[in-house]
Amino acid sequence: MSVQEAAAGAASATGRFREILKSSSLIGAASLLNILIGMVRTKAIALLLGPSGVGLLGLFTQLITLVGTLTGLGIGNSGVRQVAEAAAGADEVKLARTVITLRRVAWVTGIFGFLTLAALSLPLARLSFGDARYAGSVAVLGITLWTGSLAAAQGSLLNGTRRIADLARISVLGSLIGTALSLPCYYLWGTDGIVPSLLLFAAANLAISWYFARRVALPALELPWRESCGEARRLVLLGASFMGAGIAGSAATYLIQVLLSRAFGVAGFGIYQAALSLSGILIGFVLSALGTDYYPRLSAAAQDKKRVVEMVNEQCQVALLLALPALSLLMVAAPLVLRLFYSASFSGATQLLRWFILSMLGRVLSWPLGYVLLAKGEGRSYLGSEIAVDILQVGLVYGCTRLWGLDGAGVAFVLLYLFHVSLMLWLTRRSVGAAWDRRTRQFALVAAATLGLLFANCSFNDREPVNWAVSLLITAAVFLVCFRLISRMSDLGVRRILEKFRLLPRSA
């Protein structure tokens, strides 16, 4: 390779890292605002409802998620790809046909979801809560499946047409308005306000997403329902792998929550729910910021195996550099964060939260790999891997909690993600011939060792001043090193990086 080719390759890599940072900064800023809004909402719910109320809210939410995944046919995810494909061809008529079909399918799946949840409300209430007293509430919550399906279709349109700014606005406004509408319900009616609050939250999200989606200019088009059915077949078939994986994941989550609520009570499940939610907040922030543009770009390059491998490694490296500081800080501040987000009655979740934080590193590593199978059209491999992981998850949680109590759920998640990362590496190599390069392997090993050291120090070092000193030194070093690497890889100065993530005002 000549000097000129090497320089061109380095410049290209730098440009790609800049592109990743640019596309993630807007969603990242919105996600950060959502975290702050979520802190207020979660703290208020914890104070107003307590562990039992948080557990009840979690059971309702997961029940909605399970049935919604089953009846939604995966159109939220497949719709993004269909819209992006139509938009890329600059064919406005094709785009309009796709959007009309997407909205019609959303109406059908939404109504189907509502009717399904209403019809099954009695057995689902008995399975979830042990009796039928919440059957009416479960039936009414079917309305959220209808509104959620319509909102997902609008989100697919905006995502597929790359309207990232509008997606960010929807995210923040939906969270803000939904919180403002739902908190009075908890204040006035306590646990009886859970159902009205969920309905108001869903209605707010639908109204906001519909408003922004209507701003996308589309030509007026009369599309017969017969032609829509033909378009819908492709949409539904594409979403089948998403739907199957979502059903398996929701079912596994639901079974785990039923097992834990029966073994440890609703209050014990509330502790589990609090720890699991907190561990995923910051990682959800990082992955949502990075992922908005990742899947469409990966799909466009799916036939170029070399480019796919490059994109996977770039995404893994940036995800690790952004996630490791957040995970390290959360590991150290776990007791304070629990008190801040919830209340003193949740202090028993500290060690469980630390186990979940340790497992989240595996989620960061496996996330970019999972999209490869979908981008390559290997839906069966993706679905099979997700089902295997979900079955293992239920078995591990059941076995580990019997051995080590509620903290065993955290041990189970660590073991689960070790398996998941190994499986996705094998499947990615089989699909595109390679997975991680040398730099990514180094990043992963250093990240695992650093987080493991912090976990051991926080969990087993009883010498309080030494404990905090060591943890803070390691965390500070992690922040400095990761920030320096991001600056070097993107060839951006400190101020430019802070500006991109909306942490400083843009200079003139």
C-alpha cells in the first residue's frame, strides 16, 4: 500500500467516525433530556407509589409490550427499511404508496392488538396477578396498543426519510408532555392512576408523532386496498423476524417477571425492576444515539462484506468509548443513583444494580453484531439466535435466583451476555467472514477488565475511604482516556466534540 493510499484510508476512517458522532449527537442530546425527564418521573412514581406500585406498573407495561409485539407484526422496524428504500430511489409515488400501506397496516394491527388484549384480559390478569381483579384494567389498556401502532408508523416514516431532528423533537416532547399528564394521576389516585396515566402517555405520543409526520411532503395518491394488500405482504414478511424475536424477548421478560413476583413478592419484583431499569438507562441513551442511522447505512452496504466489517468495528469502538465512562460512573455511584431516582426503600437493589451494570457491557458489544444478520437478510439466523438466548435467559434467572436469591438475577444476566456475545461473533463471522479486528478486541478486553475491577472494588472492598478513592481514580482515568481516543479517532478537538453533543454552544 502506498503512502497516498494509507493517508486516504486514514482520512476516510476519520470521516466515518465524524459521521457517526454527527448522526448520534442530535439523538444523544434528546436522549439526555429524556433521561433528565425520566429521573423526575421515576422519582415521583417511586415516592407516590412505593416498591409495590412500581412493580404493578412494571407488570402492566410488560403485559402491553408482550401483546403489542405479538400483534404488531414487526411493522415498526420493517417500515423503516421499506420507507428508506423508497426514499433512496427519489420516487415520490413509490414513497407515497409505501407510506399509505404502512399507515393502513398500522390501523389494522392496532385494532387487532386492542381486541386481542381485551379478549384475553381475564386469563392474562389471573396469570400476571393471581386473580381477576385487574382484568378490566388490562382490557382498557388495549387502547395503548392501537395508539402505539399508529405512532410507530409515523416514526418509521420519519426515520426512513432521515428526519433525525424531528425524531429528536418527538422523543423529548412526548416524554415531557406524557410526564406532565401522567404524574397528576398518580398524585390524585395512587395505584388506581396507573391505567389513566398510561393512556394519557400513549395519546400524547400519538398526537406529537402524527403532527411531525404530516409535515413530510407526499404527493396525493389514490391507492386501492387490493394494491395495498400486495405492498403489505412484503412489509409483514420483512417484519416477521423482528416480530418473532420481539415475541420471544417479551415472553421471556414476562415469564421472568412472573417468576420473580411470585418468588419474592411484588415489592421484591419492584427492586428488580428498579435495578434493571437504571442499568439500561445510560446504555439505552448510548445505543439509541448511535443506532438511529446505523441500521439503514448497514443495510445499504450489505453486499459489501469488507465495508460491513468496517462499519461493525467502527460502531463497536465508538459504542465502547461512549458507554464505558457511563457504566463506570454508574457502578461507583449505584447507591446514590438509586436514592436519587427512587427512594431509600430501594437501597436493597444496590448489589443487583452492579451486577446488571456489569452485564450491560455485553449488551454494548453484541448490539452492533446483531444488525448484521438483519442487514444481510438472514432473518432465520437472527430469529433462531434470539430464541436460544431468551430460553437461556429464563433458565439462568430461575436457577441463579434459587441459588443466590434476588441478586442471582444479576449473575444470570452476566452469564447470559457472555453467551450472547460469543454467539453473535460466531454468526457474524459465518455471515461476512470476519467480526472484530485487533483494535476492537483490545477495546473490549480493556473495557471488561476495567469494569470488572470497579465491580470488585465496589462490592468487596469494605474500607470505605480506600474504596471511594480507588473507584474515583479509575473512573476519572476512564473518562480521560475514552475522551482522548474519541478526539484522536475523529480528529476533532475537545470543544468541537462538546459542541457536537450539545454540551457547549456552537462557536461562530
